[in-house]
Amino acid sequence: MTDTIIYVSLAVVLLLILLMIARGRRQTSEPATHLLPIEELFPRHAWHFAQIRQMISEADLRFLAKRASPECCRRVQKERAQIIRKYVKGLREDFERLERLGRTVAALSPKVSHGMELERLWLSLRFRFVARLLWVRMELGVSYARPLEQLTKMIAGLASETDALLAGIDNLSAQTQDMI
């Protein structure tokens, strides 16, 4: 009986994860016919994390509490929450563009293995999970600095890996040209 409960629970969790992924792609996916220059596919929002981190730091909040009225502090907190929501939406856009670029590069690269594809899928699942966790923490009013940093680092890592893949393809192309 206990085994059945465990298996059913795991199936429900997996189903929920798949639904979250499908919902996330449906809401923010770009049309496949829309072509962008390569520069537009790399992250634009993730590079602003230093400013965001400063804005949500405890020291900044303490400084504001000492200098401003409680009403002003509440208004600033509300505005900051809106900025964070827009930033997270931008991070999601960055991630989706990088995923799209990664799929394109993988299609062009003969050396991309199934293991790399599974790794990209796992990263996608982790990104969506941490993004949902961040939204929940924001709604509950709990500190969300750590998940925000995790999302930004995931994007930076994916951008770095994609850049390395592009460099590898460029080198392979140059070697092929030299052989001809």
C-alpha cells in the first residue's frame, strides 16, 4: 500500500512539472517564423543583476527605513516588487531565447550528444521550478534573493555554454574551410 502511494505521488509530481513546462512555453513562446539577429538571442536582462541585488539588499532596506516614513517605505517596497516581477519576466525571456539558440546550435553541431540534450532539459526544468519558487516566495513576502540569484546564474551559465558551442562550431567550420 505504501509503495502505491509513493508511485502515485511521484506520478502526480511529474505530471505537475510537465504541466508547468507546457504552460510556461505556451505563455511566452515566440513564433517559430520570427527570426532574430544572433545578438538578440543572448541574454539582455541577466546582466542587470548587480543593480537588482543592491535594490533588494537588507542594508538598502534598513537605510530606507531609517530615512523615510513607513508609508514611503511601503510604496517603495511595492514598486520594487513590480520591478522584480518585470526582471523575472525578462529572465524568463532571456532563458527562452538561449534555449532556442541552443536548440539551433545543437541541430547544426554533429557532436551534440543525447546527454547534452538531457542536461539542457534538466536545466530547463530546474529554471522553471526555481522561477515558480521565486514567485511563491514573493507572494508570501519571504526573502527571494537566493532564488533570484540562482535564476541569473543559470542564465549566465547557459549563455557561456552556448557561446562555447558556437565557438566550437566556428572552429570546426574554419578547419573544414582549410581542408577545402
